[in-house]
Amino acid sequence: MFTVTKYPHATFCWADVNTTDTVAGKAFYTALFGWNFEDRPMGEGVYYTMFKQDGHYVAALSPLMQEMQAQGVPSHWQNYISVDDVDATTAKVAGLGGTVLLAPFDVFDSGRMADIQDPTGAAVTLWQAGNHIGAELINTVGAMSWNELQTHDTTAAAAFYKGLLGWETDTTPDGSYITFVNNGRMAGGMMKIQAEWGNVPPNWGVYFSVADCSAAVAKVQELGGNVMVPPMETPGVGTMAVVQDPQDATFTVIQLLNPDHAWE
């Protein structure tokens, strides 16, 4: 029902947290979500940690590279979009006003990836699956359930992703929320950054499903994390809260009312 064996083109498929403290990060996420993990060597003493829920890969953790830390990049969650041809998709980025941060390269036999930045400044990863499709479980407790762009320019972002991935948009009547649509299915969301939020940079955020939002928030605090936005209810969707792990990587926990199934 919630298991995935293949992702359609232009679909969010994976997320990993780049952290300044991998040991503390593993302790936090395994305690919060009940995940198990596997450490995979990446060379030079570096490990990529694969998190598992009920035997299925759901997310990952990796060290935030020293050069990124030196540039002031904080711990953060990175979102991945599945594409049929990463080289062809990446080749369209510059012409649409975006930036290629990391040109396409192979990740062993797992797949091929590229890091890009949209014209508004939000970064995302394109992923062409090899032996690793991404998350094998979605929209259920302990799994990724949504991906959301926060940006200062929703018009420019919508045009970019339409040109790059073919996404259409559906806007709420009051204009406060925009949903990206990929071949008739919701692909992600978008909100305009508000002045009262403070100095929030454009970013793609990730949501993980929990059985009880209030209990999850309490657990985050117990484990040394922070609550950025306390639990709030979205009618017809569920209850969600924005939180940070102890290394300041931000993510959202959501208690879904009617979780969507995976693709047939």
C-alpha cells in the first residue's frame, strides 16, 4: 500500500540530512522515529547512513562537508527528485534561470545525481535511479510524506519547475498555498516566505509522518531538538509541526488524516 518499487519522472523520491554531528544525528533520528540504520563506507573514513523503517529504506544521513561548514552552510535536509535522464534534465537548468551546483555524476551503482538551484535560491537534487530508487516506503508512519518549497518568488519558481519538470500548479482560493502537480498527482507544495518568519532562506523542506504529532513534538524536545512551529491543524490534511534536530536541521512532522497510497 505504501511501498514503492519505482518512481515516476519528476517525483520526490528521497531525502537525506547533512549534519555537523553524525553520531548525535543517528541517535536523535533513531530515537524519534524508531528507525534502524546501516552505515555505508563512502571512502576516506566517511559513511553514508541509510535509515530503515520496517525493513524499508526511508531516508539517510551524511556528514556536512568541512568546506560547506566553512562557508557557513548549516545542517540541513536535502530533497531528491527522480528523473528519467539526469543529464538531459540538468542541461535545461541554466536556460531556465537556474544554477547547476554539482554536475551529473555516478554514485557507485546506486544511481546518477546532480545538485541544482532554482532561480529563487532553493537547492534540490535530481536523481536517476540505478540500484537505489530512493525511499521504499512513503506516506506512512516513519516515512517521507511531503516536500515543500519556501521562496520569496513563487511566480519565478513555478515557471522554473514547469519548464524543468513539467509541473503544473494549483493555488488555494486565498493564494496562500500552491501545490505542484505532476501528471494529475500532487508532487509537492510551495509557500511564499513571509517577513514575520525572519531571515529564512529559500529552501525545500521535508515532511515525515508520525502517529501522534503532539507526542512527536514532545519527543523532539526530550531529545534536545527545538520546536519552530507548534502543532497546528490543517483541515482535511492533518496536524503538523515544524521542528529542528539538535544540530539545527529543520523538518516537519505530520499526523496525516488520509495518507495517499504509493503508485501502482
